[in-house]
Amino acid sequence: MKTYNIGVIPGDGIGPEVMHEALKVLKAVSARDGFAAELVEYPYSGEYYLKTKELVPERVIDEWRSLDAVLLGAIGHPEVEPGLVERSVILGLRFGLDLYVNLRPIKLYAERLCPLKDKGPQDIDFAVVRENTEGLYSQIGGHLRKGTPEEVATVTGVYTWKGCTRAIRYAFELALRRAEARGKGGRRPRVTLVDKANAIRPQEIWTRAFAAVAAEFPQVETDHAYVDAACMWMIKNPEWFDVIVTANLFGDILTDLGAMLQGGMGIAASGNLHPGRTSMFEPIHGSAPKHAGKGVACPLGAILAVSMMLDYLGEASAARQIETATAELLAAGDIPSVDTRSGLSTSLVGNMLVSRLSQAG
Ligand code: IPM
Ligand code: MG
């Protein structure tokens, strides 16, 4: 039997709760589809750091490289210095495994989930390709005269030709795959570059990298928006977008906005990818400490992260079954919302998915 070695980092807050449901779903589909997932659990989290003072050691990053994939719940603890454990675990994975694409699908499964007036599933179905290893996340910078009135803080935005072109190329390839999935008669593939190259002039490297890669894909329409305008278009005409490609921080910001178009943070999933290598999959919602321990978190983001992982691993049918089951439960109203007010417990939503998957053909 095909067996995948999966690293599992449940993390903090609602992370372990949603991970538990995601793993139930993974188990259910693997049993049906005849593959196995061998899970290796890792304790790294804010909670673990408070107990042990341990962050992710280099040898563990090496170990992760030898797995087939990593699943992450959420990292972030209110009693730990902001960002310390997030940088160690999340950026440790993204930078350590060179996961240069953060793929964030923005898809609405039921009209009532969307806060926009008169927009339905036919209008909101695009993907953000967020460059994931450079930009303002470079960690190059620091403080001078810290804590004094003369303090200086700097950070360097890093945009390399290699970093831009590989993310952009992924976006064009994705646009072609999405168009193929839509089939004949579907809209043409389109990639929109989002940047701020007017005010931040060195971002003009993105403009040239985009033009260079676009020339390899004459079948794909190209488009451009400054990031402020992109926020406006995402609300006004979300149907315009097919694939967006953008720098790290802009992608971070746009995808929280995108999550709301889908109905809430509870359903947004992502894949941190280096095609051909070990990649990492996570819901984008974070640890949400105020909801932790109550069993009210929506596990659909984590469950759809499992779907993205299976698709990446080549288990396309299992991936599709999870997405279809999720879409059906949402469309029918069995899962009324993707926030903490659905009236359904975290584990009940997981169980509904498992039972729907056991009924599906
Ligand atoms: C995300 C998160 C992270 C990011 C944080 C937790 C470092 O917001 O995955 O979107 O900024 O990338
Ligand atoms: Mg974010």
C-alpha cells in the first residue's frame, strides 16, 4: 500500500482541535482510497516553548525535508513574545524548506456565506499565489538605539529575479491547470500581478519578471493592479480574478480579505509549496486563543488543507472527495456557517465530513 509520511504540528490554541478533525478526515479518505498516512507528531508551539524554552532545532528541519508533507494547525500563544514561535515554526518551514509559493484558494461554496451583496459561488473562485520566501519577511534589518527617542528600525524588502520568476511561473502554470479543469467554454486563464511598484520603485523587478514569464504563456491573459486597487476590486468585482500573484506581505494581507469573501477565516486553507519537494499545508486562521478549548472552532480550513495536501501528493480523487463533501454540506446548509457561531461543535463538523465521505460513491 502506498504510504505517506506526514509530519503533524498541532500547535497552539484551536490548532490541536482543528487538526484532530482534519486527521479524522484524512484517515477516512485514506481507508477508502487505499493509501496510508504514517503520522509523526511534533510538539513545537508557544505552549511547548513556555514549558521547555525549545524552538525548532535545525536537525528537525532536516528531518522535515525527508517527509512527504507537513500539516500545521496554528502557532501563537498570548504569553509568548509575539512572533517568536511563529518565526521558528512557520517561517522555519517556509524558509528552511524553501517553500516559495503560498497557494491560497479563495472559493465561495454557498452564497449565504459571503458578506458581499449579490455575489455567489460563480463570482468568487480565484487563487492567490503569494511569494513565500522573501519580500518584507526577509528578516534583514534591526534596531539602532533601541528604546531611545533616537531609535531607528529598518527592514529590507528583498525581491530577487529567481524569487519573482519562480512564483510567477507557478501562477501561470496554475492558471492553465484551472482553465483545463473548467473545460471547453470556460473563461480564459488570467494572471493578475499585484504590487506597489509605483510608490516602492524597486518592486518594478516584479513588472519585468512578470513580462518575461508571461511571454512563455501566450494563451494566458495578463493583468495588473496596485495592491490598494486590488483590495477595492476584490470587493467590487471579485469575479474578475482568476489567479493573483503577489509579494509576501501583500499576499498575507489580501488573503485575510479573501477569507472573508469565502465566509470567514474558518474555511481558508493554504499550501506552502516547493513543487517536487516536501511541502506544508495549514489553515490560515491562526491559534485564536479566545476560542480555544471550547470546541467551537470551524475545522474546515484544516480539512481543506488536507485536501490540498492530498492533491499535491497525487491523490487527486481523495482530495476532490473532501472538497466536494465540504461544498455539499455548506450548500445544503447542514453546516450553516464557517465561524464559531454555526451551532455545531468542532468535532461534529469533522464527523459530518467523515460520514458524508463514507456515503459518497
Ligand atoms: C499567515 C500568517 C503568518 C504570516 C504569521 C503567523 C507569521 O499571518 O500565514 O498568513 O504572516 O505569514
Ligand atoms: Mg496572515
